[in-house]
Amino acid sequence: MAMGPLYMDILKGLNDTQRKAVEITDGPLLIMAGAGSGKTKVLTCKIAYLLEQGVKPKQILAITFTNKAALEMQERAEKLIGPAAQQIWLSTFHSFCAKFLRFEIEGFHGYNKNFTIYDSGDSNIVVKKCLKELNLDDKQYAPYSVQAAISNAKNMMLSPAEFLQNASSFYEQKVGEVYKAYQQYLLANNALDFDDLLYVAVELLEDNAEIREKYQNRFHYLLIDEYQDTNGTQYRLAKILAAKYHNICVVGDADQSIYGWRGADISNILNFERDYPQAKVVKLEQNYRSTKTILQAANAVIEHNVERPSKTLWTDNAVGQKIKVYEAMTEHEEARFVADNVLKQKTLFNVPYNDVAILYRTNAQSRVIEEALMRAAIPYTIVGGLKFY
């Protein structure tokens, strides 16, 4: 095959395994991409490569998990291939389903295409209304807990009737009744919540053969990022859309699956080769982000996970500094250690305070850390939450 200038430009800067992942176009493909291995670059180059091979932009559907990732991939694709990138369906799962439903939902379950999308705040208000109507105590049935249960049910494609049928306790029975009232309220107001966007889209595709075939015929190539974080609904959506051509390329890393608490099912990526027996697998193991020391430590920890597919990250980067471990006896001692090290960075190395980040796992930990920072007269900002003080 003759290689044009665009083709050469697309592959420029890719290592051998990245290039292999880009050049495999037909059939199912699983790209096991370790942290810092350039997966976004590979996905973007793959889209450009498909267009170079004559695939039409509208025949490609690329799905990411965040709007930020979708925007980044869109910008990278436009730099590589120009305005044609704007014709590709490149979005999050929820954005894709919202767009799909605007075109196709008319009359389904009584909805029309001008439906309203409820965010989590709107949904919480509806849950509270339903609890009140059913005379349920919102202390015993905490609205956010009930809302989470409804969300999990939708992620597993359980209708209110199915949820009630599977209820194994008095509490679950009552939650099922709230779920039923909640859905009736949404339908009466021509509204869908975030979970409904996926749930109703999958229902519609499974129930309507004409619409299902229309979209299976449209999308010849399906690319999905962060596949390890897909839930049951997203899995079914992908399987439906890829059913005709089987040109499904998923990128993910079983070692980075951290969203089980919100419905992500790691078995989706672990069983990809079972779902698609003809699947090819490419492992992106060269890390461009971390030092050798960091990778060695990470590999040593991760290898204890017995269910993970084998993969060992390596890098040409420097060895880097040794990792320091500090074991504190109390949370207060830990907070003092953190504050002391921030001061040390500032006084000895003139590191600006806003170049320092402190990560903690739960919001409850912030209070002790804030106290230590205030005692040390260190200014701070809480990101993504509220200051305790």
C-alpha cells in the first residue's frame, strides 16, 4: 500500500505497539493501556488512520467518559485531520444517548423529543417528593441513599417492577415503591434523569428493530475509552451498536478500575475476549509519565491482584528519587507531618504554596489537615468540596 504524507504524519512519534494498535482496523480489538502509555494519542491517531483508509467520518463513533476527554480528543483529531473531525460522533456515553434520544424517542413510553434532563439535584428533589407522598420517613429512607439505589437499578437495567420483584427486605420493598413513583413523576413531566439517558436508549434499541438496524448500519467503527469503567447499561449499548460489523475497539486497563461503587463492572474488560472470540489484544506497556522507581513500586503492588491480565509497565525515563513512606500513629501526627513538609518545600526550596497538592481519600479527613495547616499559617483551598472552617 502506498503511504501518503498524511498517513506518515499520523504514525509519526508512535512506538511499535502504539503503531500496531492504530493499524489494526477490522474486527474486535482490546488495547490494554497502562497509565501514561499514550492511549489518548493512540485513539486519536486511530480515528485519523481510519479516515485515511477511506472510512467516512459519520461512520465512526468514539466514546469517552468525560466531556474534558472528549474535547481533548476532538481538538487533537482536528489538528491531525482538520474540519472532517467535526463530523465524527465523538462524545461521552450520556451525550451520545441524549443526542440519539432527541432523534428517536418520540412516542416511546409516552415521551417526546423535547424531554427535560434532570441532574442529580433535580432527581433528589423528586425522590423527596415521592418519600413524602408515600409517608416514608426521610431519616430512615435517606433521599441520597434511595437515589443511589434507583441509579444502581437503572445501571443494571432493572425496571421498578423488576426491582420490586427482586426485593429481599422490607426496606428494599419500600425503595422499590419510591422508584415506581419516581419514574411515574418523570414520565408525567416528560423528563429523564442521567441514568435514564442510557437506560431508555438501550431499551429503545432493543425494542425497535428498525431503529436498531439504522444505527448498526450507520456506525461501522466503534471506539470506547476507559472500558474498565463501563457499567451494565453501557456494556449493552456497545454490544448492540457493534453487533453488525464487530469493528469495536476498546481501550482500558483493569489495574485502573476504581468506579465499582458507581456501577462500573470490571468483568466487561476481563471478558472482552469471551464476548468477541476473534478479538486481537495489544498491550501498551511503555510509560512516558513516571520514573523507573515509581513504576517498580506500582508494579510490585498491582501484581498481588490475581484477577488482572498480565501487564508490566516499563519506561525509558530516569530512575528518579526513592519513595519515602511515613507511618503515623494518629491522624493528628499525620496532619502535622504533611504541614511540616509543605513548610519545608516553601522555606528551603521556595516552592509556592499553590504548587503543592494534598490528596486525601474521604472528606472527613480534611478537618484535621486544615487544623494543621492553620496552625502552621499555611494558606489553602479545598478543591471540589467545602472548607470545614
